[in-house]
Amino acid sequence: MNSQAPPPRRPLEAAERARYARHLVLPEVGSEGQERLKAARVLLVGAGGLGSPAGLYLAAAGVGVLGLVDPDVVDLTNLQRQILHDTEAVGVPKVASGRQRLAAVNPHVEVETHQRRLTSANAMNIFAGYDVVVDGTDNFPARYLVNDACVLSGLPNVYGSVYRWEGQVSVFGAEDGPCYRCLFREPPPPGLVPNCAEAGVFGALPGVIGAAQALEAIKLLLGVGESLAGRLHVFDALAFRWREVEVRRNPGCPLCGDAPTQTGLIDYDAFCGATAPDPRIRQLAPSELAGAMAARPTPFLLDVREPFEWEESNLAHLGAVLVPRREVPGRLDEVPRDRPVVVYCRSGSRSMEVAGLLAQEGYDDVANLAGGILAVADSGQPPSVDCRGRH
């Protein structure tokens, strides 16, 4: 991996000296360090739970250029933890909301936005020109993609993750240090680890981990202190206890090992176990739902989200029944076999998994509602969604 020289210095203006006065008196920062921060470029992959606190602290610290990569728009359920955004930003692209908020925090910071999903086709181009990458992603394909692109670009990867009441933080891809694959060579099987919508995450937890990521990124830019390279810190919020796990570079790692076999980015959805759609399962477009529900026999509409999601929006007026995904195997007797079954969730991924399970259990006529209840709400087609608040 390539060594990262500290960014060049850029002189501070008088207003910046006043703003960063508490930095300037620190021996480890001073004018020279603050000028390095001003010249630095940091890329935040994800403007959500982790990217919010990380971005706010990096902007406040005076990092000259912050890049935001995120394809999503702000959702009401984000606001419990994604402090970069507010209620007025619901429905607004996260990178646009984030740019506005960061500019308000520090007008001396330039914010570059990339409103797109990070893929193996665009990652190297997006990463080019940055000094440090902060990983605020929330899924395994993206996490492996960020790791691999960082290693191949010679960029340190400030990693963070959160789950319920636990968080993790480390630095991967540093000089002679391990990468994410040295710690987790293979991803878990699809569906084994629930996402935040299913498992939940305590709102303040990403603040702790994201702030730690910002701290590590700033230390790397300044070249001070001891980074978390080679150490994974795990935080138990319920016990308020940190523990440290040593992580060594794996000489046999296919990416950063002594004889790497991977020299380019790969199809990460396939790498992380995604499978082709089951041909036994029809994909029902939102525009087709009304017609399907008017057919005889009427399809059984199965909602596999969580109860709190049902409370926010549902298709109960169409006869939908809630059976959360994790409960489906034990409640198959509630799903009729003599009617077509249409399965839906928030965006179509959980329902696709459940539809596959039903097909394996011998259900003859199973359809997945493509795009989930969000696609129904966005389609403008009947039937309408019963929403107390758009989820």
C-alpha cells in the first residue's frame, strides 16, 4: 500500500484563526497543523448515521474539502440519529441536505457531492484526489467495496459500524496495517444480520462512533498520535464499556497480502452472496397492484416489515396482514395455500427473501411487490398507502 504524505499547508485567514483558536494552542496542531487540515480532502461514504457526526466534526475542525457520497433522500425515520438532517429536509437528497448543513457549520469548508450509489464501476474515480475515506456505509457489499477501493487507491479507510447498542471503529488500509478483509474475509450469509430497520439502532450510538471516526481521520491528516490501525475498538453502549481487539495484516489476504490475487474491484453484490431472482416468483409492479387485488381469488397480501413500520404506513385497507420476516417460518399456517400470495416490505428486498422461502415451502403462486410500499406511495397509482408518516 502506498504511503500517504500529509497534505500541503494552506495559509489561514484572520477569521479562520479566530474560529480555530482552541486548535491553534494545541502543540500537536498549531498553525502548521491547521493549515494542513485546510488543505486536506476527506471523502465521507454515507451521509447517514455515521456520516452525520463525522461530517459535522470534520467541517468544524476545518478540513478544507469534504466529499459526500450517498444516493438516498432524507426519510423521517432517519432523523432519530442522522443529525446532519432536519425535519424540513425530509424528501431532500441527503447530499444536498448535508451540504447545506455543513456550509452553515463552517463556510470555509468546500463540500463536494456525489448523489449516486457507490459501485465497482465508479468507486476508483470518486475516491481519486481524496486523502482519507470515512466509511459510513450500512451494508456489507458497500463496506467491502469501500475497503477494496481504499486499498487499491492507497487511501486509509476510517471504518465504523453500529448495530442496536454496539459500535465498532478502526482504521484499515494504513501503511503495513490490515484491511477489512484481514478481519472479515468472508461476509455473512444474506439475511443473517438484520439491517437497522429490522434490528434497530439507538440514536446516540452513531454519534459516539462517528465522532471517533472524525477523530481518527483528523489524527491521520495531522500525522499525530497513535491511530487505530491494527486495533478494532468495540463499544458496548448499555454497559458503557470499550474493548480492544488486535487485528493483524493477513499475509494471505487476496487484497493486501504478500501476494495479492485481486488487482481490481469485483462485483460486490455477488461477492456478498446476492443471488439471482427466483424464477418461480413474479415481480409485481406497483401499478399492477390494484388489478391484482381485484382478481379472484383475491391475493393474500403479506407485510413482512416490523410492527413499528406497519404503524407508520401499511396496506391494511387492502386486507394486508403483518407477519415480520423473522416470524414467517413459524407462522406459515397463517399464510393460505389456496390463494395467490403477494409479499411486500419497505423496498422489496426482505419481501423477496420471504417470497423465496414460500416458494421453497411449496406455495404455487407467490409474487414480490417490486420496490415495496415506498414504490406504491411514489407511483401515484391506486391503491393508496395508509400513512401516518411516510416510512
